[in-house]
Amino acid sequence: MASNQDTPCVTVYHAASRAYKRRLGEMERELRFAWQPHPRIVADRADDVVPLENEADPVPMEGIDALRSVCQNSGEESDSDEMYVEEATSDAPYGDLSFEDGLKMWALQSGLTHRSLNSLLDHLRQHNFQVPHDARAFLSTPAPTAPEIVLTSIAGGQLWYQGIEKCLLSYFRNVQPIQEGFELDFFVDGLPLRKNSRSQFWPILMKIHNEPNTPVMTVAMFCGESQPVFVEEFLRPFVDDMNKLHRTKVIIGARAYWVCPRSIIADVPARAFISGVESRNAYSACMKCTIEGEMEQQRIFFRYDAERQSRNHKDFCEDKYPTHVINPTPLTTMDRCDIIRDLIAAEDVQLIYKGVEAKLMHLWMEGFPGVQCKLTPQQQREVSAHLRLLKLPSDFQHKLRDLRYVPLWKASEYRMFLLVAGFVVLKGRLNEAAYQHFMLLFLAVTFLSTSYHREKWAMADDLLHRFVAAYGNVYSPVLLDSNVHNLLHIHDDVCRFDALNTISASVFQAFLLDLKKLMRSGRCNLVQAVHRVLELQQVHFAKYESSPADEQTVRMVGADTVATVRQGFILRKKFRDQWCMTNLGEVIRYETATKTEGTVIVQGYTFSKQMIAFTEPYLSTEANIYSANMADLDTIVLQSFPTSTLMCKLAAVEMENEGEFMFVPLLHTYIVHK
């Protein structure tokens, strides 16, 4: 009988042993690959890679895969992945990190267990590497009784509060900041941990606005089976900490730095919770104005012409909004925080892309009773076929999938559709009224998404008012939900803070997804998260820049000459990445580039004829959008352009007629003068 009971254990043991040996072998191969010299290739788009001539042995791709970021090591992807990605190179997956810090980052991002990492460290010591014996010492994992891991029990779960000052001191431990102080953006949201569990995180994250290259930092984290029961318990340590720093400053090295909050970014449910107001489904849900919703067809909606007045911080604190405020909040006692103006309503991911635009896509595909807006099955097939043909720049993190996958689209795909491809593929397929209505949103969001178009923000506000005013006529008044109404408040937020990309939640949500992937089991969730945060802080710290971020470079990748015009603006001789525009509005097809005495000269061909792409609601030239036919490309004379004359990179969007393309600027490649 004992023998029969022991058999399963022996089987499990041998299976685990085989898996362990297989994983150890994989790590050894990955490590050997990381140490081998190998050519620079573009790792973000495998289909665009050109092999080097006379290359010896093919590069084993499993090494690259193992060194990818945590987002690529998992099947999960964020709803709000960054829209644009920098070009990566396989020979520097962790930039200028030292060997030891790079190995730490790899171990953390790979989700490596301490047991597996111990074996790797043993192997490294066998080959004369000076590394610790234990994974916890190597990763600087704090002990369970360490003062950094103090968990406080509050209603609904546990709270870990690290603090703003500790985040700043940890990041700037080796570098003296050059700023006089820090403008801080904060983010609050709920994060479900698993589909089969009610456990969730509610973190308070932070980023330094006037130091753009800093990582997201974790100020606090709550873990429970629901959101915190009382906002007072959740936010009071944060508010007291912020007030103290604002009054006394933070000391780094021998200097004192002022600290002040710039904004608080949250989606609608989280924003309602931390400010203690009604949620989006209430009649008095709007945080920015006093509009009252109406009920019809079991829907609460907000008419464009309804009476409304702007709310203000003073009246909020004096309880003059009894139908709007339901709970007191510590935020009313925070210094330099206007609870009406500093809580962002214009968060583009949830409001525009996953909100208004997703709703429009649903209406076009599924329809709505009494509304003539649905695309026929044939039109949907045509739009899908058109989307599959597009060769959009490799700056975009994801390929734009066709309409069959719209329910699965990420926010980055909605962005691509709204800002680049939608107005081309919908032309002639969506009914004219709905199409012109969509153009209002497209052009408004284009203007508001970059500071380059700052002078057109008033035009964008007018476009959004026209969009909301016409929404009930084009579709139905009952579809004017809180997201559509909040479009009216975007202009105020953008004018107060800056373009939409500076107040987006995408970078925070990407950090949360990474953190979620680092969880190794379903036990002690908060302790695990705290350990991973503190381990990551050991490799995320400020360094003295060895070269300017906007340094111009020209390098060879196989037979291709890759030119970096400035940060985020990279040209390659691949159709998707070889289009740019001069300050005079000329469209260029990039061919090659040279660098002489620190100056990069781009060489390419121009069109003999460019056309205005559209005339309504404004001329396309207002957004630097043109159309052209490839037959008009002058490939006889190769022209030279200093990078100082280049305005932006372009996406070439193929039109229905053969050879005709629409050229649309990539907004992140504009030069923004502050």
C-alpha cells in the first residue's frame, strides 16, 4: 500500500527534476549567447531585419527571446501599451546597465525563481564570476522583518506605504538632480490579480514630470478583495506625506528641493473613489461641471445644451454640491491640490480610445435601434481587407488587426485607427454624416495630442464642441454618455497641464502589468509585490548621461543605413519607415544618410506633385496631411536635407486607388519647443 502511495510522488519528483534541468540548460544557452559578440539588428520587427553580409553562423533567437522585456515574456498584453516604441538592438538589451545589474533585470523580468537563480549563480561562480551565493542577496531582497516591509491593516485589506521621499532618495542616490524641484504626477487605479480570485491591488504610483526619463515609482500599494473601504485610511498617509514635503522640502545630497503635486491621473471609477463623488452612472456624475443627467431607455445621458456651470475647489470643500459629493476625502486638505482642476478628466486611454472611439466602433459594427450607422457585412469586409494591407511604421508597437478583432483591440490599436488609418479606410464606406462626424474627433485629438499644435488647441476645442453637439443627431441623444460629455472638458485640462500624451495613464498601466507578471504565486500577494518593487529599485536609479538623448546617429544594419534624426525619429530604407516631411511640407522618401562633423544629412526623393487630402472640417494642411501618387515620385534627382529641416516622420497609408497614398505625421516625432 505504501508503495502505491509513493509512486505519484516519485513521478512528480522526476518531472520536476527534468523541468529543472531543462530550464538550467536554457539559462546556460541564454548566458552564452549574451556574452557572444554578434551584429546589431533591429529586434522589434523581425520582418524588417536584414542579415549582415558574410555573416558566420545564424544568431540563435532563443537568446533574444530570453532577454526581452517582461511584456514579451508573457501572452498577456496591456490594454494601454505605449503607442510608440524605440528601436531596440540585440547587443544592448539593457542599455548601459552593468553586467550584474543587467543580470538582475533579466532575472526579475524573466520571473526566475530563487531556486533557479541560485543554480545560475553557482554556475557563474564556477567560472570565476564574483557573485553572491544566494538569490536574495544578489537581488537585494529585503528580509521579512526589514523596516521597508511594514504592512498596515486597514478596512478591506493591507496597505504598504513606502513614501514619496524614499522614492526620490532611492532614485537619485548616485546623482545630484539639476532641477530646483520636482513636479509630480500621481496615478491611482485598481488592478485585479487573477481571473479566479477577487484579490486586487490599488497602488499609488508616481512619475516626475519635469524629469521625463525617470521610471514609474511606487509610493504605496493596497491589497484586498475589493477597493479600500474608506478613502480616508487609504489616502491619509499620502496626503500627510505630500504636505510635509511641500512645506519642508526634500534633502538630496547637500541640497534642498521643493516638491509639489502636478496632477492626479485615474480612470472614472478610481477618480470617483478618491474624490468621494458619484460614479459615472449617476445623474450628477460630472466632476468638472454641474450638468444633470436624464434617464431614458434605462440609460443616463447628458444633453449638450443642458444647463451647466463649472465646479470649483472652494465650493467642493464647503459642501455646496450635496448631490455630487457622497464621502469626504483627504484630497481637500492637500496643499497645492485643486480637487476639481488637478484630477485629470482628459485621460486619453479610457476617455477617448477605450471610451468614445470604442463606442463608435461598436455602433458601426453592431448598430443601434433607429440609427442608420451600421456598416454592411460587405463594407466591414472591405475595411478589414484595407487594414490588412497597411504597412504602418515600426514605431507602432502592435500591428493593426482587422475589424473581426475589434473587441480584442488594445488602446494602441484604437490610437492607430483614430490618428492614422481610420479616416482613410472609412472613406466611402461609412455613411457621409457619420464620416464627417468622425473627422471632427480625429482632427481634434490630433491637435490636442502634441504641443507642436498648441496654437490650434482652440480650434480643437471648437471641433469637440461640434462633435458633442452633433452626436445626438448622427446617432441618438440617449448615447450621449459621460465619456462623450467629458470631451467638452479636455481643452481645459490640456491648457492647464499640456498635450494629452503628458497626462496619459498608459505608462502607469504598463508598469502595473509588468508588476503583475512578476507575481510568482497566489500567496502573500502584497509581500511579493513589495519585494519585486524594492528589487527593481536596486537597478532603477539615475545615472549621469554619457551622451545626449537626442544625439543624431547613422549606422549600418545589414545593407541598410539607419538614421536617428532625434529621439523617437528613426528612418530606415524599409517602406514603412522611410517617409518624412520637411519644414516646408515636402514629403520625402528616405534612401540613405551620412554624418559629417557631427551633422547628419538625409538623402531622399520628393514628389513632383502633392495634393490636399481633405477640406472638411479644416484643410488637411492644418494637420500636415497630404496625399500623393507614387507615379509622381521623382527618383531621378537624389536630394540632400539637413536634419534641422525635417519636421516629422510620416506614415504612408495606402488608399483605394492603386499607387495613391495618404501621408500622416507621427505626432511623437515633432520637435516641441517649450
